[in-house]
Amino acid sequence: MTGRQEPYYVDYDADFGLSGLTEAFTLSPAPENTGAALGLVTAKLDAYDRECPVGSVDHLSADERSILGYDTSHDEWGYADELREDVRGLVESPLADEAIQAVWRAAAGGGWDPAAHGMSARDWLRRIDETCAARPPRKIPGRRPAPTSWWGAWRPAADELRDDVVAEIAEIAGIAGIAGIAETRSCRERSAGSLPSPDILAALEEVAVRVHPELGFRLFLRALKVYSVRIEKARYDRFQALGERFGHPAALIDLGLDIAWPPIDTARRDATWDFGFSHLAGQAHQDWRESREEIRKAAEGDDIGQTPGSAAAVLLEDTLRLLRSALPDAAVTALWAGASDRPGSTDGRDWLRLIADVCRERLREAAPAYTPVVAPARTELADPVLREVRETAPAVVDKVVSPHWHPVPAADVMDALEHVVTRIDPDLGFRLFLRVLRTLSVPLTQVRYDRYEAIGERFGYGEYHVSDVEHLIEAG
């Protein structure tokens, strides 16, 4: 097999390359000598060898992999190659050695200074490159035997993003003498003795301009994390947008970044997909168990860019609405069955109380200052939602939810939905209605789907919320 495979970060949800290596240095005691420092490099590569790709096909047999075009092959473009590309980019660049030294020390936290051990920054990077080159390529199941082409076609050109990266670095540099950065400096001075300086920011800008903006961006993020620079939400959103354009996993931005999150607000619609009680129902699957662990996963599922605890807060609000309503226990059970397609052993309000308990537990950890408040329902949208529910009801009157396992008449589900829409909350009712459409495989016309999108837009739903039922539109 020849040619470059997909980059490491296409299949792995973590920092990578030189910025990933510097992270390892910030998380470890300062090496006493060059050998120990190179040992950290080797440990990072060893850790990669123990990881499995997100899209691994390990569960397939050799014959199945062969049929699908996969095989056990050399992983010719993995973590070590990403690291070598970053290293070579700096070594072969026109940057002064002092600039490379400043970038390394800033990103690695100052714990390992090559100059203190008789090496220039370029000499140190060459030693890293030699360590990577000495390792044989690993073999893993799940790599296609020929390189893919979509990544090269999709990857943005450096010129498209360079100005945006430089603008972010320059803006931080512009406030470097103001209180926010000054406080950060004094904190670092007390704890580690290293200071973020204009020279560091200028060197990071040089990396973005004269080496590659993608590498400059990652090292810039790493420096912000090392110096605990507090980042406002608007800047964080710009970082995520840049990372998405580079193809970075969201965790590369998030992990270790000090973000000034706004307070939790359950009325703020910033989820991309479904959320709350309807989202929890959508998580149910064949092996799902109605347990604290399953609820906990949903309660911890904050979307990218959401204030920590938001998922638990909106789920708790939905649950409290149902708990405090006059909806009979049998109707609660039918509602869950219709939205989840998994009747299971849920028992009305006992199930709701368990959900509320888990959400409160999560909020005590993620947002202890938050006080749950059930906001007034969006009653102005009750009529259009009710019309959609009632228009669908005759089409499913003879259907049954989970007919082969604890069957529940679809008519009972639709009655429960109407109760939610008219007496509890049209927003929650509409979200559950969309779930029921999936469960019952209700065919849709384009006109009807367009109405759903319009309602979702009025509720402020995310980009892919209503599109979850788009596959139900009948052709023609």
C-alpha cells in the first residue's frame, strides 16, 4: 500500500501532532534529561498504538473486511506521521531558532527547555523526528488498502484560513497588556515561573503565516491552555468554527480551555439536534436499559458550545413539566413507548422521578449555582402543533407501538401527545410528536414536512432537529 491515509485526527477524538505532544509534557513531571524527554515522546507514540479508530472494523471477520475493501494493513499515516509533519514544517521553516524555542516552551508549559540541556530548538525537534522515524508502522484492522481522496479535496487551502488564525492571535496580543492577561501572568509567575509574552504571541503568528495556519492554530490553543487565559464565549465559538473548517474534533478545542460560560438558560435553543425528554427517548435502543446509567449519559450530553449542565437542565425541565401535570401514569407510559419505541418496564411517574433525580445529581456537579426553574410554556404555538397531531392521528389509529413486545395502541400515544400539547407545553409536545412519527414510520408529504420545519424554526430548534424525520417524505 502506498500513499497517505486519512490524517490521524479524522479518526481520533484528541489533540495530535506537535500540539498533542506538548500536551503530554504539560501533564507530566519535568524530564530530568534528554533521554527522559525522549521517553515522553515514545510514551505518546505507545499510547497511540494502543488506541482504536473511532470507525474501527475490528468486529468484522477477515472475510467481511475483504468484501468491504478493508484489510489488515500498515497504518502509514498515523500519529507519528502527523507529529513528523509538524516537526519538519518548523525545522525547515525560515523561523529563527529563538521563535521556535519560544513556541515550544509556551506550548509545553516550560517544563522542558532544550536550551537548558545544550540543544537548540531545531536540534530538539530533529531528535523527536528521529524517534518517530525509528518506529515501524503499526498494523491495524480497518484501514482501506488504498488512500482515500475525499480528504485532500475537502481540506481547505492554507490561504483560506491564515488570516482568520492570525486575527485571533493578534487580538489576544492586542490585549496582552490589559488586566485579563496581566492577571494570568501573575498567576503563572507564582505557580510555574513562566510568562506569556509578546514574543511568544509574535512567534505563534509567525508559525501561522510562515509554516501553516493549522499548526499555528493548534499551538496557539495549547499556549492559551497552558497560561489559563480565560476565553469569552464569542471567541470560543470562533475557535470551534475554525476547528471545524480544519477538520479538528471539537474536543481538541474544549479540553483544557478556560471558557467563561454564560449561565444555564433552558429557554436558549443552542442544541444542534434534539434535546430534553424527547432526546432521552431517542437514545433508547434494543440493548437499552431504563437505568440511572442510561439517563446519566443523556444528562451529560451537552452539545458543543453549550454551558456545562445544559443537557441536564432542559431534561429536568421537561421532566418536571410532566411530573407536575395531570397526565395519568398510563398516559406517561404510553408517551414514553411512542417516543422511544421501547415500552420496557417504565412505570409512569416513578420513571419521571428517577430521571429528575439523575438530572439534579448531574447539575450539582456541573452547575451547583443553578436553580431549576420551569419557564412558562410557549402556548402561542399550541394551535399549529395541535393541528399537526390531529391531522396525523387518523393515519395511525390502527397501528401499534412495539407490536411484538408489550404492545401499546398508537391511539393512546396520540391522545397523550394531545394532552401534552394542550395542557403542558406545545414545545415538548412537538418534539415528542417528531419522535412518534419515526417510531410509527408515518409517511410524510413535502408540504407537511415543510410545515414541521416552520414550526421548528419558530421554536428555535437546531439545524438538524426536524430533519431527523426527513427520511419519511414519500417520493413523488
